[in-house]
Amino acid sequence: MTLVPKSYQEQALEALHAFLQRTGEVGAATAYGEVLEAWGRKVEHYIEVPGFPGLPYVCLRIPTGGGKTLLAAHAIGLITDTLLRSDTSLTLWLAPTSQIVDQTLTALRDRHHPLRLSLEEKLGGRPVEVLDVGEALSLSRGMVTSGSVVIVSTLQALRVGDTKGRKVYESNGTLQHHFTGLDPADRARLEHTPSGTLLYSLANVIKLHRPIVIMDEAHNARTPLSFETLTRFDPSMVLELTATPNLEHKPAQNLFASNVLYSVSAYQLKAEGMIKLPLLLTTHADRLEVIGQAIARRDALEATARKEQSITGEAIRPIVLYQAQSDLADDPLRLTPQRLKTTLMNDFQVPEREIAIATGDLNELQGVDLNAPDCPIRHIITVQALREGWDCPFAYVLCSVGNAASETAVEQLVGRVLRLPRAKFKNLADLNHSYAYVTSPAFAPVMETLQKGLKANGFEADTRGLILDSSLFPDSTNRPSQPTPLYRTPTVVVTTPPNLAALPEPLRHRFEYDEQRQEVRFTGAQMTEEDRDALRTMLPPEQQATADRVFESFRAAPSERGAPFAVPRLTVRRGAERLPFERSLYLDGPWPLSTYDARLSEADFSLNAAAGIATQLDVTEAGKLEAQFVSRVEQQLLRLVDRQDWTPAKLAVWLDKNIPHPDVTPREASVFLLRAVEELLADRRVDVNTLAREKYRLREALARRIEGHRQAAKHRGFEALLGAELVVDDTPDFAFRFGPDYPFTWAYEGTYRFQKHYYPVVGELKSEGEEYGCATFIDTLPEVKYWVRNLERQPRTSFWLPTSTDRFYPDFVALLHADEKRGVPERILVVEYKGGDRITNDDSKEKRRIGEMWAARSGGQALFALVGKDEVGRLSQLIRQQLGH
């Protein structure tokens, strides 16, 4: 059975979904803290944006290449359904530039494009209109009440201090019909002229429908004027999408931090096959040499791409992006775009048809589809024009002919070569990396510049190890398959300055000397024996032993050396077949939902919406505001929707369509849902239209009831499987293997240096608290060969065991040394840590039960321990007991 991992997009949307669900109950301030705590992050408070009391205003941090627009398309349907509780919505999609607006409009209007397909799917297949601002000036009332509308614009087109002369804010007779028959409360909150006349403006139409605001590249829109502009549209929610959110909160200086709900790391993107990393860097002082190397790399990549195409059928045409020098008067030596083009043609025989210049003055890419099979362009020359919004997955090589240490526009351009074509790993390793060739006499400054470039594209502290010295990997056979993170640079304080010039060229730029601190620093991604020997030569005799200690601390991790780490998995025998013990086996086919109780109690579902909210008003003052905000938005939108006459059967059909139940037949679901509606009508003595007005709350109550019945049925199936023939299997068909990918979202950064972790970095471990104490204890156990901090919610890259309702991911998995004297082979130790009173709750009891069963059926291959704060020391006893000590 193939396990499909949850993508980071699904995880980000789950976090947003949980946030929106909680917002409607107790408020964003409380929900935000709970959601982030669940994701292993610490948050002090929810930051309200000026002018938006109670508004859910949150951010998803997605680095370059992570698919921000795809997440936005998914999120519109999620927000419409979960927050607005409506069948329709109006979205104001704001992009930073007209170029990105055009790209977004083109994608969303193409009915075969993934963005459009995602948008329609998440909106339930109902009509969707995508408009620019000019087209929206003729927006019909029927269009916005019977379907969903997305208006795409730049914020600059709306962001003005004075609205006079802007068509968006001017009265427009074409839009007058939107404002007939309005409820007085809705009319009162719209903009009027100084004399009190209602403005029939597009801004008022948008404001009337409480728009969802999608803020693309949101770091460009955190100014007081931007906030003031958004208040004119009275949004129901603002979702920011950016690689570099503002994290500095100083209101007195007009700096407001974003509420980052979910943050994606480079390692998640790499594991998803979305970006080309690591980036292999080459530097040379001669710019013609740099150009020649870049061209040679591109030509080699194209030859590799042809081999790839023969395997998969996918066509790739690798492209070089050249960062030329800006034109300065009276300086004929500068390689400006035109001079660089001439150099390519005359000195390197590149055909003119394969070259395009894209600068502010000349854009030869206008109207060119770089992805078209017949497009000849293989070389693109720019200065700094190709920044945000320019995306071409065929761009593999970045070549800078200026001095990168001073011409820092390369920081922005580095993100243009990161996207992996079709967001899918290639069979041939060279096509999974990006390449940079930079004119510079020194390696270290260029490395620093490119690291800044990755940070500018949202990779934050992940940059060390994402850029590697290409001279260390002359061919793809020994090239690392993933970024090699290293968060602390090895340093040695020396008594005399070292002679770096005496080192051979491949090693020379892997070390640097800080004269002020009198420190030698190793700057490579991982230390080799050759590096250790070089360090020895630079140290006086009395310090040479230091080189050995540094080497032991910074040598390649077991995963980098390709050390095996396989964990046996639990399987079940069914007849002659053996299968992984997986949730899909709990329910053997559709289950009879119609035989379960469909009645909802008052506690399950109350028709008194105000009472439902009042029960939550004592949570916090912020919660009170948020609950009122969400309720107010729902009521305002409900007044705008055309009424329809409902019947019990119609309502049951709507519920059936809007409650996912792939494991229940349509007939079973229809019988159950119709009975639930009819029983409510009889018990509450209301008409069906009254019940239908609360259909979203009713849907949620019935979805919870169905899920409860489902879990009961699964639990019975789970117990039945536990009574079957279970086998713990370490054969290739069934064993789980820790591989090269370790997609952590954030890294341990404490002072203790772990010596035995399987990966170079320990992911998602706080440098304080009880789990940290357990990790350090495991790291010091002499029986442990290496171990891993097991990441949650990563079924492809983390070890898990089944429970009756889900999977659970033990906190630590360790490989124990073999004991040859006693004939004991290598074994696996799995540790689940529980703090406080959680060690005795029902969840822990179930985990202990299945873990101990897994160990017992392993035939001595595996040990399992669920421990609390005072039981960590029991791990030594458990190991030694099995050894017979």
C-alpha cells in the first residue's frame, strides 16, 4: 500500500481551517494562540490591525516556489464555507504589481488551469466570475448573489488618500441596482456624499458584500495608508500570503507585525519536490570565465534534460539568467545588457534567437511563452527586473557578471532559479539542483550575499547548507540529495594568524580568519577528513588536537553518510495476504449509517444562535468581540442572499452535498440526513425555512454526529484487527525507512550540541522543557547508535503507529548498537514522551497498548517505552533488561 503524505499545503490549510472554526466560537485572539501552540510555536497574543477590531487578519508564510497563489485559491472556498458560512462570496485579490495581476487573471480565467480548478472545486462547483477592476465597474447584482466573484487588482489602484477621480470610489449608475431594497442597517454602513446621498460606487458594492481580502506579497502592504484603504471595504477576513512577513511590532513607529498562522520551511518544499536545492555555487574573478562556465553548465543540463525526457516524456529547456551591470556614462568596461548580449553572440557563439533582454527599458519577453515547446530562448539578460512575480521553472542557472558583494540585486534574482519544473523530482540528480556562477575573487562574500537572497525569498535561518560549493561535487554521484543544514559554524581561537594562502584551492575558501576575534572558521556544509587535516596545518602544535574535536562535532551526520535506519512496521494477515495495519482496514467497505441515531439534542444544535454565542462570552473580552464580529458578518451576508423555499428533502440534499462521507453510500446518507431534518422539525416545532437559515451550523452539528458514529464503527474494526494475526515486519516491502528528507518547519537552536542525531539538525524540539530533557538523555545513552526526533504529521518521512482514530508519531526513534558478545543484533527503541497528567489519560493508554503490542510482536527487534518526567531513566533499565544484564 502506498501512503500519501500530507503536503505542507494541506497542513497550512488545516491550520487556517482550525483557526476559522475557532474564530466563530471564541474569537481569533484565543484561537490564534491555540492553533499556534498546536503547531509547536509560542505566541504571546493576537495582534489586532488598526481600524479592524475583531477582524481575523492572519498570514501564511510561504517561501518562493511554495505555491502561494494555489493556497489562495484553495483558501477562498475554505473561508467562504467555514467563516462566512455562505454558498457565495466576493473576494478582493490584491497583488503588488500589474504584472502579477495579469498573471493571476490569466491563470484564474483559464478553466483548465490548476488555480481555476482549485477555486471552483473549493467553492462547490458553483459559478465563479474573475474580473479586473475595469470589468467590475459593470458587475451585476445577480452575478454576486448567485455565484462567487473574484476581483483582482493592485493595492496601489485602491490605495489613495483622496478618493476623488478614482472610478472605484465614484458613483456609477450601472451599479445602482445593487442598492435597491437594502436593509436600513446595511445602507447606513455604506459611504455617502457629504450631503447624505448614497454613493453607487464599486467600493460600496464590495463593502456591502463583506469581501474576503487575499493579500499577495503582503509584506508590501503593512502601512497605515494600506490599512486605511482596506477599512473602506469592510472585509470579513484578510489573508496575507508572503515569503517575508513583517515580524517587528512597533505601533509607535507604524510597524505592525503579521499574525503568522503557519510557516513553511525550505525542507518542506524540498521534500515536496517543489524547489531545486541545494544551489551549487561557483565563483571566479574573471567574468568571461564565469560566463563560459554558466553556458557550459546550461548546455550540460540540456543534454541531461533530453535523457530525462526519454524516461518520463517531460520536456525541459534549461535557461540561464544573467545579471548584467547597469549602464553608467563613460564606463565602456561595464557589461551592460546590450554588451553582454554581444559577448554571448561573438565570444560564445550563442544564436541571437536564443537570447532575450528583460530590463525596465527593454522587455523582449513581452508576450513570449517561455514554457512553449517551440520557444527558442535559453539565455535571459536582466539587471534587476526579474524579481517578484516572474516565474519560469526552466530557469536553472544564475550568472552574475558584476561583483556580487556590491551589486546586491542578485539577492532578489536568486529566487527566480528555485522552482522545480512541474513541482516534481526528476530521475536525474542534476535537474533537481540550481546553479549560480558569480564574478568575485572571494567565495565567502558571495555565499553571504546568496544567503541574504534566500532570506529575501522567505527561507530565513534555513540558508546555511542550502548553498554549497560546487567544486566539492564535481559530478552528481556524490552530490547531497537534500540541503545540509548547519546552524553553528565551527570556530577555533588561534594564538597566531593562520596561513590560508598555503592551502590548496579547493580547501582555501572553506576557511576564513577573523583577525579581530583571532578565530579560524570553517564555512563548508559538512567537515571531511581532508578539512580536518587542513585545519591541523593551520594550528600550532599545542592546538592540533582541537582539530580532531571540531571534526567529531561537525562531521557528516549519519543521514549524510547514507547510514541505514529501518524500523519494522505492524502488519495484519488476511487470508493469504499480508497488509500494513492501516486505518483503511478498520471499515471493510461502506458502513450502515442509516442504522445509527440521527436525533440532535439541544446541546448538539441550538436554533437560538444568540444563545449559542452567549455561552462563550465569558472566555475573554477579545473572544467576545470576535464572536460578535463573526455573527454580524453572517447576518449581513444572509440578508443579501436571494431567498428560496426549502423542503425537508431539499435541505437533506444540501446537507448530503456539503458533508463529506466517502465511506457511506448515497442511500445510507440520504436516509440518515432526512430523518435528522424531520426529527428536528418535529422536536423544535419550526418551519423548514427557519431551519434552513441555520444550515451551516446544522451541517457542522450533523458532521460531528456522523464523525462520532464513524469513530465508533472504526473502533470496533480496530479492535477486531487487534485480535487478528499481527506480524511486525522489517522486510523491504513493509519496513519504514528514514530517508534523506527531514521536512522540519523549525529547528532546535539550544546550547546543547547533540552528538547522535540521525540528521544534521534536530527538528521541532524546544531548547527547554521535558521533551528536551528526554532527548538529551537518549543522546547520551551508550547503547544508542543514532536517533531521530520524529516529526509529526509526516507519514512519508516519519515513523508512525496506528490508533483507533488516527496515527500517532512517537517522539523519538533510536537505533541501538549490536552486542556481538551476547549475539544481540541492532534493535529499535521507540519512545513516546508524555508530560504532566497526560501520561494517564485515555489517549496515552491506547498509545501504550499499541506500542507495547508492536514491540511484543517484533521478536526482540524492537522496544517501546511511554515515559513521563520521572521515568526517563527507565529507558536504560528497559534496554539492559532485554540484554539480560
